[in-house]
Amino acid sequence: MSTDAHSATSSTDVPVETAVDVVVFGSGAAGLATAVTAAEAGCTVHLFEKAAAVGGTTAKSGGVYWVPDNHLMRERGIDDPQARAVAYMARVSAPDRYSTEDPLLGLTAWEHDLLTGYYGLASEAVQFLDDIGALRSTIEMALRFPDYHMSLPEQGGVYGRALCPADEQNRPGNGGDLIAQLTAAATRSGVRITTRHAFTDLVVEDGRVAGAVVRDLENGPQFRVLARLGVVLAVGGFTHHPEHRSRHLPARVWGGCAAGGNTGDALHPLAAFDIPLHNMDCAWWDQVAIEHTLAGTTETRAGMWVAPGDSSLIVDLAGHRVVNEKLFYSDRAKVHIGPGSPELLVLLFDERTQQLFSMEQFAYPLALPGESTTHLVSGDSWEQLSANLEVRLRSLRAATGGARLSGDFGSNLAATIARFNMSASAGVDAEHGRGTEPIEVFFTGEPRAGGGPNPVMAPLSADGPFHAVLVGLGTLDTKGGPRTTVDGQVLGVDGVPVDGLYAVGNCAASPSNDGYWAAGATIGPALAFGYGAGRHLAARSAAGTHSQEQGVTP
């Protein structure tokens, strides 16, 4: 690791405010799990959050965390052996390289180490957090929540991995509940939490990361916080930084539901120290209503987990279906990636869908009651809707590069709807296989009156009004950054851990690459590797790695 570039700017010209054992940046699941684990072991911890409130993207989420072989599965006698779970993760993470003939399953040593390590670490983390009262988990929803690739033989038909936080009555909670429980535990453990303070740089002394530079976003000045044991970056990805998106991601990303402060704050300091970055072109993909991302912020309320309802479809600007609308979000969104792929698509649905499905958990971008409908385009007939769509596209031409409907959009759309309605009535989608994976049924919700034999398809109404939303590529967040060990230690250019530096959550490279195992494949690793980092820091403290030995003084 090169340290010359920052040694001067990170020392005497920025005042020291304090010194603690551990400094954590970011208060999502990864940062809080790290802080709680380290503090429970007796470390002094200061956690800084860039936003005005704690929680990050986790607080906006459904709160699910994917944990193979968790303690609640074992209590119910559900078998989830390591070989099968790791094979499933490997096949989804590296489908082009996966091989059962290879001892590493076709993975690199780093990928294999993290996936095998995750299998044990995740279950240990959630049990530890449960045991200390930091996070109560329930398996009740997980017993019916399918993984995203249930048809793969490596999945094994297993249910029970997708845990979520539980309230006092063991009812499933959400991301807000997860953050509330972890924050309360952090406070009880003595973690000092400071909001509206952002990470800006690393402090390096004698070849190790000895602290960080922090900016007070309300009052302006910068100061140093020294860390006797280590600095933990849990600042999220770079969804909301246009230059990073343009430089690293493989297609135009309009925005996403990551917390608005996720602007890649870790990238410049890491690059300045020659720490290699990995998987920078990968993300937890999704689709978003582009007009939400053009309304002053690229942050959306949610992502389009599924085309809502059963009588909805997605077409291109020529009026043709191009994807299984019920394919789980990250794979469906890849329709926007690759040569010749469309930047814009059109989600179409009827009034029945708006009325019957708008209150479903996975209904975005349907408008909630009382929510603005300015992103919707409506018409009393398909012809009127098409005309109104063209007017809307003209108004957005500066943002879309002049995108227009094709001249035969109307006739193509009529034929597309006719075919879709016939398929829905028959219950078989011969074009795109809609309804073949259990997750498609789960995300759609309970069948409604007027549905067909396929629970995720119903003929569109013959009568208007009809509605449309312009959709494009978005993310839950990106997932590139430095490679790390299972304990969250950042690996330098030589593959050796950088002393005193940790990264967890979406600012670290994910071993899932561009794959997505299941719901909770974001928060599960955040909790697991955050716990791993906190445990490793505590072990450093127990081993006597403190300020005097390292030459760090308050």
C-alpha cells in the first residue's frame, strides 16, 4: 500500500478530536453489526453517519437477511448442509465458470473463501445478535419465501433461509425494525453515534490505517478521529454519484432506492492508496420509474421488485414484450444491459391492477394512496394512452436523448396485448415463461378476482383507463469495492490485509459478483461480515493490539 500521497494532508493540518478503539462509518446493517459486536467485547466505538438519521439503505428495505443453516432452521429440523448451500451460491455467482469437477467449484480462491466463510459466519452472526438481544429474528415468513433460483438442483428445495426481524409477538418486521433493534443494542453497549458527519479520508501512520478524517456536515470543519484498532468503512455503494455510475457501470443507470448519501465516499481514499477495486461493474440491479429519478434526486422510494399485479406487462418503444415481467428484479433489469439493449421500457397496466394491487408490499411503481401520480401516463383507451406516452416522451427528450415511440407502436401494442391476453387465459406464457419460478408467485401476492389459471397472469381489461410508467435500469445499490477477508479486512495490491482497515456492506466487493442468491442476499452478508469485522477487531484488542503498541496517541 502506498502511503506517501496522504501522509501530509492527513496529519498536522487537520486537528485531532478524539481517539477510540474502533471508528465505524455508516449505520446500515453492516456498520451497526460491526459496532455492536466490537462494543459487546469491550471496545470503545464511535459510529459516524452521513445522513441526519441512522439506518442507510437498510432502513428503507424489507429487512430480510439470507442466512443458510441458521439456528431457527436447525430448531425445526431443516437440513441445510454446507456443500449444497455453497454450491448454490457458487452457481448463481459464477454461472459461466461453475464446475462440480473443480475443488473450488470454478471460483477464484477469494470467492470460494468468502462463500464458504459466509455459510458459517452468517448463522453465527444472527445467533449472536439474537443471544445478546440486539436482533430478534423470525423464520415464519422464510418458511414460504423462496430463493430466487429454486429450479437449480443445488438449491435443494430449501425454505427458511430468508429471515427477518421480529417484534415482541414474533411478527415479521422490516428494515426499520432491524435498524431500531441494532441501534438500541449499540446504544446499550456504549457505542457513540453521531449523525450528519461524513467520512472524507484515511489517516495513515507508520504504514497502518490509524484513523480517519471526518467532516461535520452541519458546521463545516474537518477533524481527525484516531482508531487504536481499526477503521471500518460501511458507507454503501455509489448509486447516487453520476460520475462513478458512468465510469464503472455497464449501462445507463437512472438511480435507485439506495439511501441518498450512497455516493461512493470510500472510492477516492482507497484509490489514492493503490488499493485495488473489484466488481465495480456489478450491482444489485432493479428497474425504476425514470421520472422519479429526474425529480431533483436519483433516489426512489423503492425499486420495481416485480411488475405489479397480474394484468401488467412490459414493452419496448416499438410495442413488443421483451422480458418475463415476473422474473425477479435483478435478472429482469439486465434486459437493459448489453449491446443494443433499451435504455427505456414501458410498464403497462389496467385500472384493475391499480385498484387491487397498489397496497401490496411489492407494488412500486404503482402509486400509494395519497402519493403523487405524476410519473403515470394514463388514457381511456390504448390509442389515447399511446398518444399521451408520445407527448410525455417529447417533454423528457432532453433527459432521454430524444427517445420516441416507433411509428407502428400502436399496431404492435394491440397485437402484443392480444397475445398476452390469450396466454393469460390459457395460463401458459409461451413467449417468456412467466410464472415458472415460485418467487414470481410470492412477489405477485394473493390471487385476485378476474385472474387466470396462471396466478401471475390475467387478461388486461377491455375497458380503460389504462396506465403506463417509463422504466429504466436502477439499483438497490452497487456492490463493487476492495476485496476483503471474511473478517472484513481490506486486501491490498499484494493480497495482504491492510493493517487497521476494514470494509463491509456495499462499499466492499461482493463475492456474489453479478448474481443474486435470494431476498436478503444484501443484508445477510452485511450482518455476517460486519459481525466478522467486529469480532476480529475485538480479538485484536484481546491480543493487546492497542494504541501504545501501535504508536497511536490521542
